[in-house]
Amino acid sequence: KLSLIIFLNVSKNTIIERLEKRKILENRSDDDFDTIIKRFDTYMETTKPLLDFYNKNPNFYEIDGSLKIDEITAKIDTFLTV
């Protein structure tokens, strides 16, 4: 039984922006633009059916993943204390 389902919803543009910054900061070769797009598209294709299924669950919470880390953490904390 799942007691809590959290989906961090982040736009494709935000993910691209963040991973391109990560590439510079961490010198990661796997964060090139084409790889980022392919990983995002694959993730969405495989995750979309699960999101549609779990979205009907009353314990499903969607959080705007473009928020700052402390804001996301605060939202998650409110779900954990319910």
C-alpha cells in the first residue's frame, strides 16, 4: 500500500537549463543537449501512464519542481505531516 506519492513536475526547458548548468559545474559529458532531450522524452513516455494511474489516488501530490529547493522541501514536509 502506498501512503504517499509525490511527483515533482518540472518543465522540459527547466530541466535543460539545470542540466546544462550541471554540465558546466561538474564537467559531465552525459549532459549534452541531445542526451538531455532523449532522457527527458524517454522518461515522460514511460512515466506518463503511471502518472495517469496514480493521479487518481488521494495520496498523490504534484509539486512544481521549478521552485527553489527549500520551497519544494517545505511542500513535501506538509504532505509528510498530514
